[in-house]
Amino acid sequence: MEKILNYVNGEWISSGAKEYADVINPATAELLAKTPLGGAEEVDKAVLCAAQVFKEWRRVPVLERVKPLFKLRELLIENFDDLARTITMECGKTFEEARGEMLRAVENVAMATAMPIMMQGYNNEDISAGIDEMMIRQPLGVGTTIAPFNFPAMITFWFMPYALATGNTFLVKPSERVSITMQKIFRLIDQSGFPKGVVNMVNGAKPAVDAILNHPGVRAVTFVGSTPVAKYIYSQASASGKRVQAQGGAKNPTVIMPDADMDTSIKIIADSAFGSAGQRCLATSVIITVGGAREPFTEMILNVASNRVVGYGLDNGVEMGPVISAQSKQRIEGLIGGSAAEGARILVDGRDSKISGYENGYFVRPTVVTDVNPKSELAFSEVFGPVLGLMHVETLDEAIKLVNDRNYGNMANIFTRDGGAARKFRYEVEAGNVGVNIGVAAPMAFFPFSGWKDSFFGDMHGQGMDAVEFFTQKKVVIERWPKEWSRKF
Ligand code: NAD
């Protein structure tokens, strides 16, 4: 059983924390590691070190700054399957899903190696006779990421590579529930050639987060997690003058039009709803069928939900793993029961699941609930489990209204063969990520991850040019060099 370490100033450090969180394999309930719940003192040391090293790192030419990222990319690829296996063990998603997560992490590292071009400013000569004006981008100082449990590797990479390549130094606070993957990634960071103190990691929970939010040396905070915590992070960090972006929870609707190609779409939709056991901020959790789509869709989704292979994500052929914890299983099963009490009908019931050989695991099988009352808890709260609620309307306008009635705005999808319907949907829905005949509209590394409404607090998002904007501050210089001052050479 592993004791997770911190990594500060290029050294592995045993935390002085008195309390620890358990890292548990959710398929077997086996204890894998203990995460130290460090506090202000450990965060303070890491931030002071990163702030000191920033003075040197920002002066390193950008071509040199991206060299360790090239190396890190190679090391991540060499260790790809080991990292994916670790993700499955501590977080529960299948090995293939974990490989998908790693792919996006690597893609973001590759993207940030383009920083010599990405962080260029712009200029105009002769804004007035003999006067030139330029915009240059400079790094902020110490940046941070506070990460959730459901992507132990990828989410840190929405931010960290861009922060480092633009000349910031960095502190990562992984989720205390899944800290082994990031510890392994830091073993690779250690070999990548970053100068000591440029990249740091402190483990902990709320006290460590509060220390980050209050530390005067931290200039930028990125957070991904649940909406209540995202709101807290955004208000605290901005009140203390930091640049902040906080991505929150989701409740993603998918609209099925009567002309949708059901045969090709059903697997995509099932993967969106039940992939990663529904523990994805881009999981479809509400289906809105329009007109004649209701009968064929319901029949097909019942079939795929009932037949999905559930088990340990490292076993061959498994299509869906467990949810993260016993508490999570209990909460999800409570929501399913509550929906029936509010008038819905449970068509496929995944409660009380036992998986042979993994009787201690936290499994909820795919669940389909129909006639969901649009005002009920299941219609509005984030389930974060493999539960699909079905609703029905007669027109696209009604469907768009249902989509826009919710507080969250992470993703909204439509399945149709009609370009006009698709365009209307794209134009009118209040969501930052939109899928047209796509189940999980997850932006590539060169596009921003753009949640709206209660799914995002801030201005600039993660990944690509948004991340460059976020981790740099603009400086505008206006210059005049009168001719008569020039010496004659
Ligand atoms: P969480 O909010 O419980 O925890 C996220 C991080 O915040 C962890 O590092 C944790 O230590 C810290 N934290 C928890 N409670 C805190 C508190 N009271 N004060 C300060 N810090 C605190 O989220 P989670 O359960 O780990 O992750 C699942 C959530 O993340 C879901 O709501 C999901 O939708 C969301 N998520 C969103 C996105 C997105 O892009 N919008 C992506 C992935 C996950």
C-alpha cells in the first residue's frame, strides 16, 4: 500500500499531515494508497519555491521552455498503458476509456509545444508618424490546478503545459481520492528536464485548497469539480485578486428527432450515457425524444442498456466499470428511487447490482427511467452515474425550451438528418459544447473547453489559445525613436 508523496523544488517529500484520505479501487474495494491531507504550511513552501523559481523560468527562451514538454510527451507515450491501468484501478473507468483520457492529456502537451507561435503578440508600425505600438504577452507567476476525481490524469493537462510553456511556474493539487496517477505522472515530470521548482505538487483536500486560494503568491487558479465548490473557488480566488476559472458540474440533454438514424446513433448515445459509468461532465443524462422518435428510441435504448457488460475495467470485454465510492452508489440509487416517487417509471433498474467476482465493488448497472417529470430532482440534479432519464415533447421548439430550462450549460446534443433543425439547435441552445450527431462533444486540445451557466465560472477556458490567454498578461508598448537622436554610423 502506497503512501503518496508531495513533490516540491524537484524533491519527493513525505507530508507532515496527520490525516489521510483512502484511495480505493472501486471495483474491488481494495485500499490502494493513502493521500496525505496537507494544509497551509505545505502549500506555503511550494508556492514560495515556485514564486522564487519563476524569476528565472520566465527568462528562459520559449524554445528552451518547451523542450521538457517534448520529453514529457515521449515519456507519457512510453508509459501510456501503465498510466491508463492506474487510472482504471483508482477511478473505475474501463482500460479503453482510460487510454482515451491519456490520449487527450498527451494531445495537450503536444499542443503547448507550439508556444513559440501561440504566445506571439501583435504590432503596428506608424500608429502615428514614427510611433510604433506592440502587444507582448508575459507570464503571470505561479499558476495552480485543483483537480476532480473523474479524470485523474487529463484535466491537469488542460492547464499545466500551457502555463509552463508561457513561462509560469506551477502547483498541482490532485483529487485526494485518486492521487496515484498524478504521482506517477510527476515521476515522469521529474525526468523531463524542468528546472527544480518549476512544477510542484501538494496533496490534500479543503485545507490545502483554501491555502492556495488565500496565498498571496498564487496568481492564477484553475479548478474543475462540482458546481458548489466551483462557485466557492471562483468567489474566494477572485476576491483575493487572482485570475480564476472554475469548471463545474453538468446535466447534459440530448434531443432525438424523429428523422434521426437510430441504428447508427444508439451505440453513440449509450456510450455517452453509460461510458465511464456516467461519471463524465460530458455524459448525456437526459434524453428528449421529439414526435415519432419516442417508441423506436425507447425500445433500442432498453436493449443496449440491459446488455451492457459491467465489471472490472481491466477485464476483457467490460464496457462499464463501477462508480467511485459506496457513498456515490448510495446517492445514485437514492435518486433513482426518488424519481419513481415523483411519478417516473423505471424501465431498466441498475440498483442493487452484484458483479460476480467483484461483490465488494461499487457497481450500479445502466438504468433507464422514463416519463421523468421536468420539474423533478432527476431532471435537474447532476446524477454522475449511469442513469438516463427520458422525456418526450412534440416539437423541436419545446425540446430547445427544455434544454435551456436547466441551470447547467456544459453540453447539449441533437441527433437528426435535418440540417435546418441542427442549425436552429446549434444557434439557440444555451450550452458551451454542442454535438450534432455526436455523443460526447469533447473539444480537441486546440479548442477551448467551454461550459456555460452553472457549469463554468470565469472568462477564459482550458486548452488551446484560451489557456494561453489565461496564463499570460498583455503588455502594450508604444515607442517613439526620433530620427535626430540617432547617431550616424
Ligand atoms: P469536487 O468538487 O468534490 O472536488 C474537486 C476538487 O475540489 C478536489 O480536488 C477536492 O479536493 C476539492 N474540494 C472538494 N470540496 C472542497 C471544498 N469544500 N472546498 C475546497 N475544495 C474542495 O468534485 P469531484 O467529485 O472530485 O468531481 C466530480 C465533479 O466534477 C462533477 O460535478 C463533474 O461534473 C465535475 N467535472 C466537471 C468538468 C467540467 O469540465 N466542467 C470536468 C470533470 C468533472
